[in-house]
Amino acid sequence: MAGTVSQTEFANDFPLDSVEPERAIPHYLKAHYWWVYIHPAAIRVFERPWLVNLILWGNYARLRNAVFAEFGESLPGRTLQVACVYGDLTPKLSQRVGQSGGLLDVIDVVPLQLQNLARKLPKTAPTRLGHMDSAKLDAPSSGYDRALAFFLLHEQPTAHREKTLSELIRVVKKGGKIVIVDYALPRPWHPLRYLWRPVLATLEPFALDLWREELTKWLPPGVPVHTRKESFFGGLYQKVVITVQK
């Protein structure tokens, strides 16, 4: 997502009113995703567990748990989540990080989404919220032990997607994991390969990029990484794990 850093705070201290103005939100979000992330009614509509699960065809818990399984039980050090998500993924991730004595940073460009997440986290959550650009992270190189992008990349146009992946690789330490969960091309026998395509084409105009190409297409060239892919729900969803080797 795009914008500039305004501040980083612990979740319980994140100000609900004094954040960077809406002009920091990038054009593609305003043009295509205002209805799900930016409009004041979006939180009331989409922050419902049953609806989030329905949108993912009943796979929310399975995909969330795939993230946890990949990261493992112990998450010491620093963890980065790029972009807020509806549902309970972040509170549960924050809890796991806290049990390991670690720290979770969550960044997003939409103040409304950061405000919503602040309300979902307990006051003692070891989590900081930052208003910044996933394509230009205000973070030192190799500063994180691991990172997560959960259904983010399909929302970004090509140039932004490439910059986000490049930044994630930059800020994660050698040997650290970047876990990406997102759409992929379903198997030929899958009915949603044909039924879901026009829906994505209408509502999420960049999503079909991940049907046409492997996600690794947008990785920066020449950077040493190891990638591994796992498919879910007949191939409609994928988990790509990038291990940084720089």
C-alpha cells in the first residue's frame, strides 16, 4: 500500500483521530477499493467473521492457520505484517508473538484500517501500528526476522507489487521467511475458475495477474531467495514462502 510514515505507536496508544490526511492514500486504492477499506461504513460491513469467511469460500481459518504453521510456535524478535486484514488473524498473531517475547509491527496506508485494528488488540499487545507505504518501508534493512502479506499483492498494480516485494526482501534478515497468502489460478476442474473470474475482473482488477503468472514473476531480479509454494482449495489460494538468502 502507499503513503508516507506518519507515526509508529503501540496499538493501545494509536490515535484514532490525529493521523495523516487521506491524500496519502494511493490512487489505485481510492479508485478500486474505496468501498472495502476507505469508506467509513467499510468497517461496519466487512469486520464480521462470517462474511470474511464467506468471501474466502469458507477457507479463512485454514489460510490463517497455514500462516501460523509456517511461522511456528515461537516468534521471538521482530515480525512485520504488511497491511491490516479483517478477522482475527492479527490479534492471534500478536498473541503468539507476545508469548515468545517478540514484537509485531503492522503497517497500512489507510488510517481507518489502523484505527480498526487498534480497537481489536488488547492494551498490552506487543504490537506497533505504522502509517506507511509497503512500497517504501521506513525500516532498516535486515531489521525483521519474518514478514507476512495476507491477501495484499492481488490488490496492487504491477509496479507497486514489485516494490512491495523488493521492500519485504530488503527488511527481512538473511534466513528469515516472508509468507505470502493470496489468490492463484484454480485447477481446470474447479468451478470457481470460471465463475469467480468475472467477479475478480470487476471488483479486483489486478487480482487476475496472479492467475496469469506465478507470484515469483514480481520478485526483484538477481536477489538470492528460495521460494516454495503450497496450494489450497483446488488451487484458488496459494501460500508462497520466500526465504531470504542475501
